[in-house]
Amino acid sequence: MIKKIAVLGAGVMGSEIAQAASAGGVDVVLLDSDPAALERGLAHVGKIGARRVERGRMSADEAAAILARVRPTADAADVGDCDLAIEAVPEVMDIKRTVFGVLDKALPAGAILASNTSGLSISELAATTGRPDRVVGLHFFNPASVMKLVEVIRGSSTSEATLAEAEEFAKALGKVPVRVRECPGFLVNRILVRAMVEAYREAASIGAGMAEADRAVVDAGPAPMGAFALGDLIGLDTMGHIQSDLQAAYGDRFDDAGQIAAQVDAGRLGSKSGAGFFDGKAPEAEADDAGRAVATRYYEGALDEARLCVAEEIAVAPDVDVAMRFGCGWRQGPLEWDAAGRPAKDA
């Protein structure tokens, strides 16, 4: 049983994971070489608790106990008694390799070493360690203190025992683990980004209004938000990196017709910069025929990519739908939606 973990990286994602683990009763060592980052990370954990106390979702004593279970440190030796370490550093393979080397030396022999990467190779990271069978992906979704889904990523050397322990750990935190075989983009990003780029290409091709297209997506199916508003929310610079990586891996079905780059080149990065596809908040609009054509492409793209993931044995069919429900807030996963006759959201 995993009773104590280390989280390496005290940024927003690392502190969110630390909070989720501590709220599940697990002792956490929050490791970062930057004292200021540790201070900010600990403050972030405290703010989550304070908000929940204010909303009546937990007592002040519970919030204090969660914060107290998170121990900040800049010394890697402090992870020496941890059962699991999760790295949450930037999505750069060289940085992650370096971090894995540090953790591999500092952790006890039987401990699990996990990456929170959203798409980098678990097998490549494992190869840098002396415990490749104990390396696994634990991809928490942001914000990890709220989102239920955890993709449990199997690398080429990951043992069945490691996968089972990682799943049990996620369940103990109240999360929903889904097993995913390693591939570029893993599961949710593949399906979601495929849907989004299909919408971008179609809208550009037929001159559809973005607000009308987003309204049609929400009206037509289980997604809670259209592709343009979601891109702005994620951040179009981030979206650009993901899209280009997926296009390089899978080809032109991930082509977005240059729609993301056009916004980024203009300095429009989405909500974080105040403007992206939309100037500020998306305007209210009614779906029209062009918007409905975009929505059709959006859902057909998601369905096609979901079927490919099943055919490639990236995940089993029921887990595909679970992942899209808990990772993206869809009311039904794409396979469920198709099997049910593609009903509208309120049908």
C-alpha cells in the first residue's frame, strides 16, 4: 500500500497533485530546487482548502490537516522513504530524464517512479532508470484537486504489479483510473484534439462562425463546450504544441488548417492573454447550418479516433468512454453516444 509519496515540481500541477494525495490521507514530500516555488506550491494547497472551507465543503481542521501532510523540501534525500514519486516538471524530455535520474537514486529499491506527462514516452523515461518495471505514467487532469480521471500509462517494461498498485493508489484518492497503453497523446488528448482539429478545418473550409459552431457542438451531443472556446480555455500556445506533435505522429488527420498558429502568431493565446479565437468570453449565438456541419465533423472525428484507439489496443472500449466522461466532462463517451443513436444532449 502506498502511504507516502514524493511530488517533484511545486508548480500548479505539482501542488494540485500534492493536494489531491494529501486530501486522500497520504503523506506528501513536495520537492523543488526553488524555495520560492515551494512557497507558492504550499500556498496553493492552502488556498484550495480555504476555498472549500468557505464553501462549507470541509472543516477548517480538515483543511489544516491536509496542508500539514504536505512537507516542502529542496533536498532529494528527503524522498528516501517514499513508496511512490510523481514528477510534475515541464514537458521537456531532457528535463524529465534528469529528474528521473535524481529520483531513481534517491528512492528506495521497491518504490514506483511515475511521470505526470500528458504524452511523452514512458518507455524512454524508464530506460534511464534501474527500475524500468516500476516506471509508470500517472497522468492527472488539471486541476488535479478536482478532476477525477487519471490515465495510468503502461510503458514497454511496466509490470502488471506496478500498474495494479498505481490504479489502487488513484482509487484511494477518489480518482477514476483508466489503463492506457503508451502512444503519442495517450488516450484523451488523441480523441479530444482530433475532434477539435476536425472542427477547425471544417469551419475554415466552409466559413462557419465560431460561436455558431460551438453552440452547435453543445446542442448536438455530449460535449459541454465547443472546440473554439475550449481551445481558448486550454491556451492556444499549448494547443499548438499538442496539435503539432500529434500531426507529426499520426499525419494529416490532426491538421488544423493553420487555425491555431494564426492566432498564436498574432499574440492571441486564448483566455490567458484575454483574446484567442474569441475576444474575451465567447459571444452568445444560435446554431446555424454551417455550425451544425462543424459539429458533425467534431463528433465524427472523436468517434473515429476512439475506434482507432480501441483497434490499436490503446484502451478497451468501456474505458474510452469513461475517460472522456471523467477527463473532458462529456455526458457520454463517443462510443456510447454512437451506440445510443447519437442523441442530443437532453434526449
